[in-house]
Amino acid sequence: MDISEGAGAAGRGPASVGPGAVGEWWHADPAMVERILALSPAGMAVLDEELRFVWVNEALERLGGVPRDQRLGKRLRDVLPVLDLRLDVEAVESRTREVLDTGQPLVDHLIRGGTKAHPHRPHAYSLSVFRLHDAENRVLGVSFMVLDVTDRWRARDRLALLNEVGAQTGSTLDVMHTAQTLADISVPRLADFVAVDLLESVIRGDTPRPGAHLHPPQMRRAGQQSINAGCPESVAATGEAVDFHPHSPEMQCMHDGRSRLEAMPGASTSSWFATDPARAAKIHEFGYCSLILVPVRALDEVLGVVRFIRWQLRDPFEQDDLLLAEEVVARAAVSLDNARRYTRQHSTALALQRSLLPRSLTGGSTLDIAWRYLPAHASDGAGGDWFDVIPLSGARVAMVVGDVVGHGIDAAATMGRLRTTVRTLADIDLPPDELLAHLDDLVLRLIDEEQTADPSLTPAALGATCLYAVYDPATRKCTMSRAGHPPAAVITPDGSVSFPDLPAGPPLGLGALPFESAEFEVADGSVLALYTDGLIATRDQDIDLGLTRLRTALASPIARLDDLCGTVLDTVLTGGPDDDVALLLARTHALHEDQVATWELTSRPSVVADARALTAECLTAWGLDGLLFTFELIVSELVTNAIRYGDGHIRLRLIRQDTLICEVSDASSSAPRMRHARTTDEGGRGLFLVAQLALRWGTRYTADGKIVWAEEELPDPDLTEDLPVDGAPYRAA
């Protein structure tokens, strides 16, 4: 049998493999079968055992755009490149050879590519291959059938594209990232080059402001993608500002909200870019084929415009492509608007947090301060971490670090209320444990308010932790108390790091549980490190490992505090923080002996004169003669009150630091009260005089009584050098 016979047959009927063989294959009228196969809408062909074309029907000839005489007698690998299908020829031939060898048919196998008639227009074909036998079951070759399923494939591909756009653009709440995702998905499946330009106000999270018709708004390239590496077609890099002429198609598209389709280059295209030499140069360089402009609309607001361009794909956009582009942009616009609204809320929360956190911290001459604050890399808004440094009476300084559960505006607002409360309680000189108890009461009230408004909230979702410390440079002692917060670290001048044994205390908001304080001595020049749990507890490390890393990072006491902050963050954090991180470092400076003078006094009226004399002697030794009259009067009034209203022993202490401080302590817990005496009263003016003469004054309570204190500004030596001391009251300028 010669199955190659008839390979060069002409005419419109099917090519035959030979009369004898054909008679064995067909059990019907050969002429009828040939007419059926010739009129079949499916492209059909017969290949011999060498996979050479020996028969081709008219449908396959039309489908491929290649005459039969260029197929017959040739193998697949010789014909497919002619068709410019852009297929993996070896894979197609391998599957066909597999059918020939095994007899297992290949049914509805999808292949994609082009045709000779439309070499750049992607098509999809359904290929079915089955083996041919003669009457004696001898293998003669294979037959295959090809159907053009481009419409079905495009419909499925477009549906997949729309689903992918909705899923991927909705996976982020970053405007720029969402715009870039839209461009990435659209290339090359829809266009060769895509540019997403958004209003500057949208990127900032503000309400869209398209601007007047003759005054184009500020816009920015939010995302772009190209089939060419580096997007050489673009006139602006991602993130850069872009300008459009008021009469450009982009501006018209944004003003009227209608899409534009330019299927082929024409006169209108020239007018579009006549006022834009840069874009015109790109058009001439790449020779674009067609253009689609689609406005980005969300809730009747125009956010920007998306440009779809086909450069190399010489298949111009059609109306179906315009509908697809509009649907793609519409789905992405929802995500872009959500990202814009989130950006606005996020910016508002961050602005609120920045306004609530201290803009600058100072510990005076008592503490050198450095700090860092890092928001969580995946947080949905501002956090509730905060820190503060609060000057207290007697040259003491308070430090506080806290953490409110959660993120966002609510957490930032709660943080602000707690920070304000801590400052208020610190101003009345409450001990650390009592201060946390009052703070706990406030959190309980906040929880009651929130649960009344939203019963679904649990106390755990509204809690907070806090650590409060007070350092006294006169005694070199630090008193700390914490409410469920990580322990502070102390770095001594020799570089050793320790975590003082401090009762943990319950988190704020539980109520009915006590707080305890611990007091320990701090060597001069030591560093106190306060931080939130976001520093030591991350997804890839537990708290113990975090504390170990923190101990290693802090073992550099001679380093600058700013540098030490950076070292701690670089060493302890292995990546972006999972939670907000607040770090506060403070290096202590104790008072020298010549800066503090202390006397024990007896509780009798004659001791007032002794107190005045001791004060005068001390101020003269300190070179503060200009304050003698004022400060003697303050000391005499405070000591007189302690004798008259106090109980037992009296201690007088003078401190020279940033200010001149007088402290008079006694064993009574009764609070002094400033009275406004009448003109006929013989007494009651002592504290009134103190308040008038002193920079500030107040009372704080101790375990064995109270301390009444007053401060006076130190005179500026440059202003007082030439001033005579005539005994009159002196107030520093």
C-alpha cells in the first residue's frame, strides 16, 4: 500500500492517499464521504506514520491560511513555523507521536497561537488526534481535527483576568501598590504598555479634586508596566509627577468621564499629542498601534486615568477590548478608592498620634535622653505605644512607657488620654504604685464606656500596659512600678546589663489588683532603658530570646545614646516590627555633694532664725548672694509652717541644679493650704508670699510625712554682674 499516493492532488476536494487504501478505510460511498469531509466546518487532516500531511480538507486550509500544496508531504515541524503559530512545535509533534504509538486518542487539547492571515492576533484551537487503522488493524497514520475556539478562550481568559484584577488589587490598601498591580496584570494580556495616572490628592488620601477645565490638576504616575524591560515607552518614572495639556484626551476623559478608543493611528491622534512633544517622540519611536483611555471612577468621583497601548501587538483594539478595559478599571477603581480612604484614615491616625506623642523630651541636667518610635510594618493605622519624660520637684525626673492594645485612631486617642492622665498624676507627685492604681481606674472607666457603646468588646481588647519610673539625682535612687509591662534594663558604667527584680503587676484595666514598687540605687552615669514589647516579642522570636538580644545590644554604656538606640533596633529587630516599638534611653547624672545641703531641725520657733542663717551661708558659698533676701523669706515661711502645723522632726534641704530648690519636710500628712488673708488678719499670708516669690511651689507626700518645696530661677551671671545688691528683693530676668 502506498499512502503517499495523491499527495499532490489539486482541486477543491480532499486529497486522497490512494484508491486501494481509501477503499479499505471507508465503508460507504467514497464520493459522499469526501463531500462530507470537504464541507466539514472543522479543520481535518490525515498524517502518515512519519507524521507527513497526506490529506487536508478545505476548512483546515482556510483556518491556517496556508494552501494545501504547502502542507502535503511535509511534517508538522515543517508546516507549523510557516503558520507562525508561535507554538512549541516539538511538544505538538510529541503528543501526536504519542497517539500514533499508543493508540490513545488526544481529545480537545488546547493550543494557542496565530495564523498566517493574522500572525499577531492570538487564537485558540481545540486539537483532537486519533490513530488510523486499515481493515486488518494495521496502523496507517493519524488523523487530527482542529476547531477555532478563540471566542470561548477569550471569554474564559477575560473572566479570569477580571477575577484576578478584583482579587489582587483588593489584597492591599496602598494606593501606589494597587495601581502598580493593575498595570502588572494588564500587561501583556490586554496591552503592551499600561500607565496608571492618579490625582495627587488621591495618592495623599484626600477627596479627589479634578480641577477646572483650563487648569489641569496635579497628577502622579502611580503605576506602569510594559512588555519591554524598564518601560522605555514611558515619559515619567513611577512616582513622578505627570502633566497633561488641558485639551489632551486624558483631561477630556477625566472631565466627561467617558472612555476613548483609537483603533488605528489617525488624524485625531496627531491632534491629541500635538501639544506634547515628549509623548509624540515616544509614538514615533515605538509606532503605537492603538490606544484606549479609561477614567478611574469610584462613587461618581474621578480618581485618575488609565492608558492602554498596543505597540508591538499589531492587532488593534476592538470594541470588546474597550469593554474589557472598562471593566478591569472599574474593578480596580473600587480597590483604589478603598486604599485612598484607608490612606486618609491612616494619615489621620498618624497625625493624631504625632500630636499626642512628645515632640521633644528633656531630662534637664538630671538625664540625657534619646528615643526611637517605629510603627508596625503591617499595622492598619497608628498604634497605642507612648513614652514621656516628666520633670518633677526636687530635681527628680519621671519616665513612662506604655502600650495600648490595638491600632488605629481609637488606640491613638486612648493613648493620648492615658499620657495626659499620667502627666496630671505626676504633677501631684504620686508615688509610682499609686499613680498606676489611679491610671488603672481610668482604664476601667474607659472600658465601661466602650462596652456600653459596643457590648461585643472584651476587656482584653481594651487594656494597656505601663511602666513608670522616678529617678532622684540627690539620692541616686530610682523607684519603678509596672503594670504588665516588660521590665526596664539598667546598664552600669562598666557595661554590665541587668533587669531589676520588679513585681510585674497586672495590666491596666483589670481592677482590684494591687501594684507594687521597687527602689534601687543607680550608679552615676548609668543608662536606664524603657521599651514596649514590640521590641522583644516578634513572630520569629519569643520574649526570652528578645531579652537576650537586648542585653547584648545594650552592653555599650559609653556609646552616644542616639547611636545606642540604632544599635538596639538593628540588633534586636530581625525585620520590620510586627508591633509598634517605643524605646527610651536615659543616662543619669547624680548631684554632687556641693550641690545639696541638708539640715535636721527641731520643731521650735527659735529654729527659724537658724534656718535663715544656714540658708544665707549656703547661698553665699554657692555665689547666689542676689537671691539671699528672697530665698531667706521663702525658707523662713516654710519652716514656720512646718513648726506651726507639722508634727515632729523637720528637715531642710537646699538643692542647686537647673533651679534653686528649697524642701522642708515634716512628719505630718496634712496638706498646706494657701489662704487669702483679710487686711485685719494677723497671719495666713505665709504660703501666699511663697507663691508670689517662688517660680513654683507644691507638696508631695512620703511614707513618713510630706515635703513642701519651692523653686526659684537661678540668676543669669551675664545679667547680674553689674547689678548692685542693695538688699531689695531680686527676681531673675
